[in-house]
Amino acid sequence: MKKSAFILSAFFLIFIMSCTSEKQDYKPKTDTYISPEGTAVFQPDSASIAENYTIPDWFRDAKFGIFIHWGVYSVPAFGSEWYPRNMYQKDSEVYKHHIEKYGPHTEFGYKDFIPMFKAEKFNAEEWVSLFEKSGAKYVVPVAEHHDGFSLYESSMNKWNSVAMGPKRNILGELKDATLKHGLHFGLSSHRAENAWFFNGGTEFPSDVQTGEYSSLYGECLEWPGGQTMDCPEGAGFNEHSIQRWLENTYELVDIYQPELMWFDWTVGKYPFQPTFYQFMAYYYNSALDWNKEVVVNTKFGYGDNIQVFDIERGKSETARPFPWQTDTSIGKKSWGYIEGEESKSPNQIIDDLVDIVSKNGNLLLNIGPRPDGTITEGQQEVLLQIGEWLKVNGEAIYGTRPWKVASEGAQKGTAGAFTDNEETKYTSQDIRFTAKGDILFATLLEWPEKDVLIKSINLEVKVAEVELLGNSEKLEWKQSTEGLKVNFPSEKPSEFAHALKITFE
């Protein structure tokens, strides 16, 4: 072949390859539960899903994940991540703050924060490296919060981080870094909440309800009930907003193939539920094509055998038969970044993690980065201390299952949603149990002065050996009808909860 012909052929090949690899517009779909490859094992009803679905072992073994609330709402950094809603609620503190700092809503609306959300210091590799050091096994960034701004390149939502603001595919970068570090990648979508989130903005039609900005602010539907979450059936969404939600959710499934998808409360309401069953069937069928085992998280409305029940900012009172999850945040006031945030201590979070795992649950712990993409030093320190604790005591957490009893001791701790801000003061007699095969772990939530009596381990089973994780000293112990008495060494192997590893004859 002549050189000129070879060069021409090579140029043509490169041209063809560049054309075929160019990003194609995503074609939305809403009318199917069958995967793109034609898989239809799961039908859009609870009976079919229950017959074919099992909560995966990777999730049951992981126990600890990282949630990330980050978006345009981190720019005003005031009140909470609900700033975009509350800034349009007259007489609220956020409303007053907005006028004082930014001026009238008709001149500076929520859309005007978008250019200020630059993420100029965001580094997905640094973030995920920190998450790995924390001991987390899965990462769940918020793909889109109630405000309607997507942190990914969306074909159906022009208000996204690739088209404006950071001009970067935040979700894509986080997925790549997460998989590189061998962690499981999930995401959360709050598109269902967007329909009612800005309804107070109807007072400011020049900003919220008219012209080119209307697609950002949702449907502005009526949502009575305030933050009590007492939404009457059907209020806050309509057929159009439900179908729009489905289109966006299918796009996330098809492009990012997440192993976990977390949803807020709106999807549990009727008449949303039939559409959500369609989504679950589509997601589970698609996962079969990907050869992945996946998880859906919701707060109510669906059986614990077809998805994973999630408790916001709280715990379960007892062990639950199916795996479940607590989602909570390091910050006590907000999910997103705000100035003047108050953080929970590592001790409180570790005690909660131990309690949750003993009851067959997982902990999804949230961080709220600054708008420039940096994680606050306080949040980093909390994550690193959790990681140091898990290096010593992770054997009592990862891959464990509930024992015949979850706990003993007088202090049960708080239970139920929105109850975990106050730190529970435990004693060394407050113990949580987990099991791994024939091995039992008894984790004391406080260090004993000298010894501890574990009443749940009586003479029904004979103990062969007792070890303190992180300590190589041989422990003295005695088993009787009263229980198992263990003498502790003088030095702590870690600063927080302390796990005994007990083997039986």
C-alpha cells in the first residue's frame, strides 16, 4: 500500500471511530419493565419481585456506607439543604436571610446560585480514598436532590453539572473512583420530590414559574403539611411528574448501572406505587443483564423482602428479620454543607454503628462537602477515626449476622426516625452481639473498670476461648450459671467501643 493511501485509510478509520464513540442522546423510556436486553424475570408487582429477589450478600456484609449530599444548595450554606424551598416560604428565617444577603427574590432566585457552584477543588480520587480509609464499603452520592439540579450529564434535564456550574460529570467521576478503589457504587435520586419542592415560588413568577427557568423549579404543586411529611394521598405529584420521574430514573439506571438506589419518601405514596413497582422490575431485570446484585432503599410503602427498609436519622428498636438501613449524617442540622454546623462525635457514630449492625442493619453515613468540593476538616477527622476503629474491630462488624439476642444492658438507646441527634450515654454493661459462623462477638459500648459479666452467655454453651480484638494479652475469664465474666487488661486497644471475640467448644 502506498504511504498516502495508508495515511488516508488510517485517517478514515480514526474518523469513523470518533463518530461511533461520540456520546449519543439518551432516548427516554417510560412504558416498560423489561430490560433493554429483553429480560422479564421480574414483573411489576410485589408477588413477582418477592418470588425472584434476594437482598444481596455484598450489602449484608458491607455494613457501612457513605452518603453524599452536595449541590447548589451548598452555596448559600444557611439553614439546611432545604434552603431552595425555604427561601420562598414567606416569614421563614431562610426567606429573611435571603433578602438580607442576596436581595429580592425577583432579582436573585435560586437559579442564580448555580454559577456560584464551581466545585473548583473537587477531586473524586481524594474523596473516595478518604471513604476507603473510613472503612466504608459502598458510596452513595445524591445524583439529584429536591432542587432539580443533576450532578450528571442528563439528556432530559438541562439543569445539570455538565452543562453549567462545575461543567463536570460529578456522578461519573465518583463512580470511576469508587470502582477503582473496589467499593460498591450506588446513588440516590430525589426527582420525585422536585414536583412540590418550589411551590412557594409561585409568589415569584418572574423567577420560578415562567419562561426558561420553569423546568428547574418543577411543577410547583400543592404540598400541605409542612415538614411533618404528612402528605395526603395524591398531593404533591401528578401523572406528568411521575412519568418525568420514571424517565430520569431509567436514565440513571441505564447509564450508571448502580448497585444501590436510594429514594426519599414520595415514592412510597399512592398513586406513585404502581409506577415504582414498574421501576423496581426494570432495575432488577437490568441488573440480571449486568450480572450484578442490586439494592433499592425506601422509607415505607413496600415489603422488606423486595427492597431494603431505611430509617432516616434513627435506629430500630429490635433486630429485624430482613436487612435494613439507617441513613444519617455527621452533621446534626443539615445534610448539605452549612456554616455553623454541629457534628456528632466519632464515639456516638461508632456506638450507633455497633447497635445498628447487632439488629441486622447497615449504617449509611452522610457528609456535606463545601461548594468548592472540599470536605471539611471536622468531617474528615470523624471519618478517619471511624476507620481507625474499624481496623481494630471490623471483624465484629463486617460480614456478621444477628445472634439469638441483639443486646443486653439497661440502656437501649433511641429508636425511630429523627431520634439520633442526642448521644446516648452507655456503660460497660451495655453490650451488642453479632455472629460470624460459630464465632460470637460481644461489643461493649464503654470500657469497663476491671471486668464485665455477660449474662447472655450461660452454661447452655461452653466457651473455649475469649479474645479482645486489638489486644494480644491472654484474658482471664470464667463461665458460670450467672454468665461469662471477663477480666479486662489495663490498656484500651482502641478509643471507642470494645469487641470481645468468643469461640465455643
